[in-house]
Amino acid sequence: MSTEFLKGGGSKLGLRMDSPGEYQISGYNASLDITTVYELPFTTESFNPTGEFINSNAIAGSRARGIGCIGNKAGDGSFDTEVTIGNFLYLMYAALGKVAAVDSITPLGDLILVHSPDDLPSYDVYVKHGGTDETIMKFEECTVSSLRMSFASNSFLTASIDWSGKRRAADSYDTGDAVAVGDIIRGDDGNIYICDAAIESYAAATHLPTATGYENFWEIGFGETYFEPFSSEQVFICPIRIGTEILLDNAVAGLTAFNLLPFTTALELTINNGLDTDTNSLDASGRLAILSGEFSVTGSITFLVPKHTSGVNAEQDSFNELLAGLDIGTLFGTELKIYLYKNEIDGVGDPTKEYYILKLHNVYATQPAHDITDRGKIAYRVDFQAVTDSDAADSFAKEPIEVDYIEDTAPADNQMFLPISYTLAI
């Protein structure tokens, strides 16, 4: 009889918000969803318990190190996921951490996200390895360290996300332990179960998944009650979803809403929260805290350089001159706007369906590169950083990055998910 081995097919990855960042908006009541496990269309995953094996250095008549123990336990990892119209807002809130404005509430409303000046949301990360329910792991209170998005002409939009977590969760309990919704347990059958009804005081005779009536507390695997599976109805953000515009404003260079898309071949963007994770508990039970640090937004954009038209197209000539004079520290744009549409009609973004505007403000070149590699096209790459401008008149223009979500006018088509909902305060 041949031996069966675990394979990647059948694996799943889900997030559950454990605590929010900033979300309170004046004039609205906010409700948090801290129970739903939201599945992502991931492509690679590497989440593992971390720590240090500490050895005895006593010589004691031997050249070998002595018996050791564990220290600085935690749970860190990363995964790559394809980005959809449905999960884009979810991921951006995880990375930025602040809902700054709500304009309406039907069905969800227009939202604006910016970076949190302090608290970031944390999440529990669930990973199912292979097609069985025996190898589900949970990593608790994880915070986004960095998120890198890559736009390319021949692939879906992807995000690579690095996380720092406090610990890998236990899958067993002692008598008297409190068990919360979302906690996991390993049953006598070897499978992992997820809690769907809180248990104030655990008792194996009553609450183990093999006990009579256990289904009142546990569901096998990721379960169904609080699991939001990835749906094929979600629309992947692929090249045709970019719409028809990447707009650049630079008044000094004579550019107003200049469309870069006809020249752009690639775009990358990295959000980094500069986390302080050196906060380990003295008893090796995990990190005490994960603290936000220096926030940065960097990236690169690659063009084919248009020739100067000698005044036939004045704005294109202005763009050409901006690139020709670009140096380290030069202002590339006061605003760079990227449109992501759910639907397009004849190559034009459809504003009647939900869409996003990703805005970068105060964008400065950190490294312009215009290398000649052969007799073919000359590509021009601009590495950049978006920074805070405290003198900007508009409060959002002060922010390095802003994400605008514009609601779908047909609610039945709305597949966006965010673990926060708003209602008007009366």
C-alpha cells in the first residue's frame, strides 16, 4: 500500500479580525465583525512558530553545548494573494488601519482609508495545509508589517504581505479554560475543529468534539457559521480593471490629471508599518505587544518614454521634460491616482459599479533609472516615496496614501467585504 502525502491542493487561508485600528466616525455608529473568517485566494504561504532555542554554555567537561530551553516565542509569516475588487478594501484596511471618512451607508457607503497614526488592526490567521482538517494552524494577533502590490500587464494584481504575530494558538484546553469563538481544538479523531459558540469554562466531558452535543460548540475545519469562503463571483483585478487612467498632477511641471497609462508598463507599491516586535514576554508565552513604528510608502513605476512632440502635444512634452530633468529628490507628482474598476465597458471604467481610487500624495523620486540594455525600447523606471505634507490645504492631501472606495449603485452586485459596518447615529 502506497503512502499518501500532504499536497498544496485543498489548502485554505483565512483571516479574522481580532481587534480594529481606528474606525470611529462622527455621526455614525460602527459595528465590528470579529467572528467571520474571511478566505483569501492565496498562492503561497509561509506562517510558522518562531523563537529561540537557548543552550547552556557551561563547559562541564564537554565541548558540546548543554541542555536548552525556548525563549522569545512568537508566530510570524507571510503570504501572497491575488487581489480582487472584493478583498482590496479588506487588505488595505489591514495595512493602513484607519477609516477616515464615511459619506453614505447604502449599501456600505463611500469610504476613505488613510494610515493610522497609532493603533493598527490585528488578525488571527488560519492556515489549512492540504485537503484534510488535520493540519489547520492558527496564529494569533497578527499585524501587517508590510504589504507590497505588483501591477503588471500580464497578470492579476497580487499582494505580498508580511505579518508579525504574538503566538501560534494552542489546540487543546485545560479544565476551566475560557474558549472564545474562533478558537481551535484537536478532536480525538485527529481533526481540527473551530469554536462557533463561546465556552465560559471548558470541560472535556462536555465540550470535547466527541462528546454528545459537541456540535453546539464546534464545527469541523473552518466550519460554515462564521466562514466566508472565497467566491468565484469576486472580480479579480486584472489589467482591464485598471480602467483607462493613471493620473498625475504636478503643477510645477505643467501637468494636471495627465494620463500615464498609455506609457506605463509596470507599477509596484509597498506600504511598511515599521513594526516594533522586540517586546517578548519573560515567560516565553509570546510577544507582549506589536507596536506601530515609522510608516512609509515607497514604490516604482516603469514607462516607455514618449518622444518630444515640439508643441503638438504640450502636456506630453511637459511630461517628457519632467522625466528628462528628474533627479533624486525631485517632486514627481503632488498626486498620483490609480483607478481600479469592477467593470469596464469598451475599455472604459464603469462608474455605476463599485470601484476604488488609490491616491499617492507628495510623490518624490528616490532613484530615476533610464538604462539602455539593447537596440530595442528604452524603459524609464522611477523609484519613489510618498510623504506627508503638513502644509497641504486638504486634510487628505497631507497623507502619503489615501484609498477611496466608491459604492456600487446596484447593491446586489456588491461583493466587497470589510469587518466594519456603519449606520447613521440618531
